[in-house]
Amino acid sequence: MRFLRPAILILLGLSLGACSVMPSKNFPRERQVNINRYMGPWYVIAHIPPSVTKNSYDSIERYTKGKENRIKVDFTYREGSFDGKKKEKKPTGFILPGTGNAVWAMEFFWPLKLQYVISYVSPDYKTTIVAREKRDYVWIMARTPSISDSTYQKLVDRVKNLGYDTSKLRRVPQQPLSQRDDL
């Protein structure tokens, strides 16, 4: 009896967590993502960030295919400046079946999984937008540390069309490739 209550609470938490990662059918997402092309480094160009990365510089998400539906993630950034302390997070992504590889459950620590929706990826896989149905966080990312102003504006317009308040977007300072020490 003493273990029954905690077991029920854990099962309830897991079932609620699983429900929260699947967006509704009307939330915009890519119909089909070529997961092999999506793998590799993505530079965070702009974001509405979680508080832990609100002062990040040189943010990079690196994705590697794992076993079955898993994605290994290596997220690195510098805190507060280009010379700031290098920080690293290593969540695991789980691709949800039947989503065309566009919806992942991102697990930073068990059993909590957060929604990760690839709402847009350019046909050449050079830019992407990762969003959440709650419209609390969003990431504009690219394969290079900088993009043209016109490309950036088109991506911001897409973020706005997703229902976000784009005045909250923060451009992430990124050093040119020639000045980076983390590649």
C-alpha cells in the first residue's frame, strides 16, 4: 500500500506528459521531415527562450540519429557573452510515430518530455523553425551562424503567422565560423 500511491502518481504524470507533446491537428507543422537531412548542427539565430538560455551566445543544437525513434541532442551555448562559460545540455528527442518526423518529445530528465514541433524547414534544409503549441518558446535556426536580413524577416513573419508575439524574439549573438572554438 505504501508504494501504490507513488506508483499511481508516477503513472499519472507519465500519461499526462505523453498527452502534452502531441499538438492538435490544426497546429502548423511540416508534413514530412527527411530525418537524415535534418540531422547535424543548427545555429540558433533567434528565439523566445526558456529562462535558462535567455542570455545565450553562440547557441548550437546538434542532432544525431540514435536507435529506433531516438535523436541524440547536444546543445551548447555560452552564458552572457562570447567569452562566457560554455554550457551544455544533452536531452534526448523521441520522434512521435505518425507525425512525418515533425513532432518530437524532448526529454531533458525523466519522466518529463516537452513538445518539439518542426513547424517549418526550408526545402534545402538550411533554415528551420521549431515551435510549441503553447506558443511559449520558439527557435529560428540555420545551418550557418548568420543569415540574410531578408531570410530572417521571412522566418519572423512565419513565426508571427504561427501566433507568436514576435516582439519577444531575441536574436542570438553568433560569432563567425572563423572565430569559433566549439566546432
